[in-house]
Amino acid sequence: MVRRHLLSVGMGLVAAAFLAACGREAPPPPPASKAEAPKPPPEIVVKLGSVAPLTGPQAHLGKDNDNGARLAVAEINARGLMIGGAKAKFELLSEDDQADPKTGTIVAQKLVDARVAGVIGHLNSGTTIPASKIYNDAGIPQISPSATNPKYTEQGYKGAFRVMANDVQQGKVLGEYAVARLGARKIAIIDDRTAYGQGLADEFEKAAKASGANIVGREYTSDKATDFRAILTNVKARKPDLVFYGGMDAQAGPMVAQMKTLAVKAKFLAGDGAQSPEFIKLAGPAAEGVVASSPGLPLDKMPGGKGFTERYTAKYGQIQIYAPFAYDAAVTLVEAMQKANSTEPAKYLPELARISRQGVTGPIAFDGKGDLRNGPITLYVVKSGKWDALETVGGEAAAPAAAPAAQKK
Amino acid sequence: MDIFLQQLINGLVLGAIYALVALGYTMVYGILGLINFAHGEVVMIGAMVALSVIQMLVASGIALPGPVIAALGLLAAMPVCMALGYGIERVAYRPLRGAPRLAALITAIGMSILLQNAAMIIWGRQYHSFPALLPATPHQFAGATINDLQIFIVLLAAAAMLVLLYLVHRTRLGRAMRATSENPEIAGLMGVNINTVISITFVVGSALAAVAGVMISAYYGVAHYFMGFMLGLKAFTAAVLGGIGNLAGAMLGGLLLGIIESLGAGYIGDLTGGFLGSHYQDVFAFLVLILVLVFRPSGLLGERVAERS
């Protein structure tokens, strides 16, 4: 009897999860254009999709991306834009993919059904890659502000772009830095088994090995975990002098703190997912001395960094990581539409593919695959409770044909 | 060997945490035969309330020693959780007391989702860092490290279990609880106010949840609005493993589950030659749940339970 009762418990849970998953519905979009004063130019409403995890452990990052895109749309609307002889009013449809690949495809389909003209997102590689197929099938261009896994642009989709360097480049920079500058010889690697974390960790491993380091342990966690003691104990047993983590800040923070309580003496190195103010808050005093990389220039070195920071913080508060990239993604989409004088995906996509513009984060132009040309990567260290830029690798040169690391696989 | 010992210690502390939460599940189940799925959420609310109070105290700049601040946070969280526990029972479970079990179960899950979303609205969706207030001086012990906080958590879980055992088996209230558990109608006829007894059960369980919430957040250094969900499932597994409805069983189940998870995560990589990795940690908990349900549905220490339901 107990058994049957407990079985029904399980089924109830599944039902509840299902209900929770389909409970969210965006409010219907407001009626398009109302009848207005005599003979203004016709107004068209252009819908753009923005997708990021707005709930869950990465909600702060998702909100950051969403706000970046929102700021761009608000500014463009305030300027007023004429596309194809009509006054274009942009509307941002925000969707929450919960950093979950399954949910990612559901919301992608939802945006396709809502006939968006373009998509800014998703945040995670793990959601971006499966969603990109849906956008591609519907012919909708997509710019991810933050998905760095190389696979995203290697699928041969014409409409898939990203505005930051990918993990082949980032992993290489990190691996070489770990060995050459941090003097790591024995390295333990932990990743969160997401497309991003695993991909970055693999690229890092390759580069570190090529530079002559020994990988003494490889451990795994999940992007929802908070307890890392079991794996850290294993890591400690292998006596590494550096621990690399491929994953996000919500795990990296507590992980660093727990490393300290377990008296693991190794240095800690991570990728862009951990390079946020949130990481420092979560790690507390243990954050000191942690090194992480992030694609792009440091915020204060970005061509439009200062102005963007002012405008963003006035409206939404502290920038986490990717807000300027989401902003650039949105503006780039709109600029391509403007150049093509059309909001039809098929018409403006060629313009998008050959765009060359100065964004907030730096020059934006895509290579044949849709990757950012010459995306720089910057290394940061935590110093007295703040991320301090150490050095920037790549970028700047802006020589269009170069894009050296992009093809390396 | 020191690695094995360290994993054992990790598991013991993790298990003590599961046990603290499992005690709450098992108490309610023991009396009502109801699985209070909102219990994990009460733990979460306890942690969040304590965190808010602690942040206020820290921000106000009053210089108090860490443990005092943590204690004040806990003192604030306990009444909130107790009121919440009482409220949940009053609103969600009491009206359904005569209804089929599935109805009560579904309300429990509904309550859990409701609380989770309410917490998301109040405290936001991000991870909050829980300041390190409690002393965590590491001690070396046969090559392994254990800190004050870890020792404290294990002792606290054991103490909570002993107090509850005393309450249930040695006090007048406990007798009323056991009577209600055996047959609510007859207990009522014998002059036991079963509504009061059930309310008290929820209130005591929720106070314990507040303690668990604060300890867990202090231990991991983070608190967030959905921390109760996975914790609730694991604690539920622990309670089933030990024999749901049995207080000592909850403790035993919690400790066992913690140790199984910790050793599992620690050794699976080596045992399978890297084929399965440490990210299978959570699999162990649920594997245990399935095995127990198949081979010993009444759990390790539970005997009475099978015939009851």
C-alpha cells in the first residue's frame, strides 16, 4: 500500500512539473497601430525575441541580457526609425528558457509562432544550439550575445551569429595562461556538464596539455548544485596546483568558498560564466586571487563602455557580464534591417552577414560561420573584492581577413 | 585512507542536513499519513527570512559576534516558519482531511509551488550569499579536515532527533500525538483535541525546518528560492529509506543517504574507469529510493507503517 501511495506521489510530481512548465504565457501583444492623427507615415510593429534564463540560478545573468536588449530597443524607439517607408516601432518579446535545453526549444517555437523578425539570445550554449535549429528552419536570424560553444556556428545555419569570441579561442587563451603565467603544472578540471561548461573545459584541457601541463583529475557537477565537497575532496587528493572550472558563477562562487574550508591550496581559474560581480558576492573572501577570462574588452575599455554603463545603470543597476553584448546584438539586428530597408528576415539577412559597424563592445563583423571577427578575450583577477583586468588577448587589430583561431578545431 | 575518511565526513554532514529536514517529513507522516511536500519550501523560507534579518543586522553596522547575528536571524525565522506551518495545515490540509489521499498530496505539491513562487517574488531569483557568521575553524583529524560548523550540524541533528523522541514518547502531548496517529476518531472521542495536536505537529516540524534552513545556508554559503525543492526530495528519500513515520529512521536514513551520495560521487569515477563521473551524485539518492520502494517499502526501521496505510 505504501508503495502504491509513493508511486502516486511520483506521478503527482511529474504532473506538477508539467503544469509548472506550461503555466507561463506571455500577455498578448498590444494591438498594433491605433488610428492616429491625420496622415502620419504608416507605423509597423517589429517584434524581436529575447531569450535568457529569467528564473533559476542564472536568473541574474538572464535579466542582465534581457535588460541590455531592452535598453537597445527603448533607445531605437526613442530615436524613431523609418524602414521601408513606415515608422518602425520595435517590441521586445522576452522569454524565459530556464537555462534548460528543452524549455529553450519550446520558447524558440513560441517566438517563431509570434513571427519575430529576429532573436537576441539565448544566453547559454546549451539552449542556443538546439534553439538555433528552430530559428533556422523558420528563417529567422539570431544573434547570441553570450553563447560561446563553437558548435553553435558550426552547424551551417545562415542566420546564426554571435557577438563574442567562442570557446575554442577562450579555452586556448585560458590554457596557455594557466601554464605560462600562473605556472600550473598539475591541473584538475571540473565542469558542469552543460554544452558551455563541458565545451570550455575540453578546449582548456587541450590547450593546457599542449602547453605541457598534466591533467591530474577531471570531475563533474551540475549547473544546479551547491555541494561540491565530495568532488573537491577527490580533487584535493590529486594535489593539483590549479583547479579550472567550466561553468557559471552560481556554482563557481560556492565552490571556491568550499575549496577554502577543505584547505585545497590550488589556484582557481574559470571562464566567462564566472566572471561576474555575483561570483565575488557568493565566494566571499575566498574570491581573492581568482582568475577568470571573458570574451570582449573590459567594460571601461570598450569603445562605448562608459556611456553604456551610465545609461544601463541608471535604468537597471549593476551590469553582470553580457548586457553590453546583448545591447550590441539588438542594435546590430536593427541596423541590418535599416540597411536592407526591410524587416523581412530573408531580405535583411544578407546585410546582417556582411555588416561592419562599431558597437558598444567593439567592431562588429562576422566571419563566414557567423562568429565575431577578431573577438578579443580579456583575463581578470579578483583584487580587493573587484574584478581587475589583467590583459587582453587578440582583437583590436580588426584586420578582416585574419580571424586566426576561429577555424582551429 | 584520509580521502575515504574525508568523504565519510562530507557524507556524515550532508546526511545530518538531510536528517534535519527528514525529521519534519516523518513527523507529519507519522501523524497524518500525509507527505507534506511543502516542507522543503518551509526550510527555504526559514533560510531566506534569516538571511534578510542577518543582512539588515550586518548593514546596520551594529558590531555583534557572528554567532549572535546568526542566532538572531534564526530567532526571527522560527516564528515565521511556525506561523507558516500552522497556516499551511489550516488552509491546505485541514479542509481535505477526510478527502482521498491523492487530493491532499496534490494540494501539498501546489502549496510547494505557491511558496516557491512567492519566495521568488519577495527575494528575487538570484543566489544570495549567506555571510560566514559561524566559526568554521578547520581541525585536522587523521589526515582529514573537519570544521566546527560541521561538527555542530551533526550534533544538532542528533539533538533534534532526541528531543523529538522524548516529546513523542515521554510527554502528554506525545501521547496525544501517538493516539491521533493510531486512530484520530477514537482519540477525539477520548478527549484529545486532534486539531490542536496536528497543528502543534506542523508548528514543531516547521520550527525544525527553520533551524535546518539556517544551518544549510550557513554551511553552503548560499540561499535561493528553489533550494527547498531538491532538498525536500532528498530528505523525503531519506525518510523513506529509514522508514517514514519513524523518527530514528529519519536520522538513520539521512545519514546513510548522505554517506552513500558522498562515497558514490567520490568513487564512481575511479570504479567505472571514468565512464560515469561525479555528476551522477544525485542519481544515487533516487536509486536508493527506488531500491527501497521495491525491496523494503517500509524502510529500514519502519514496521508499523505498512499496515497503517
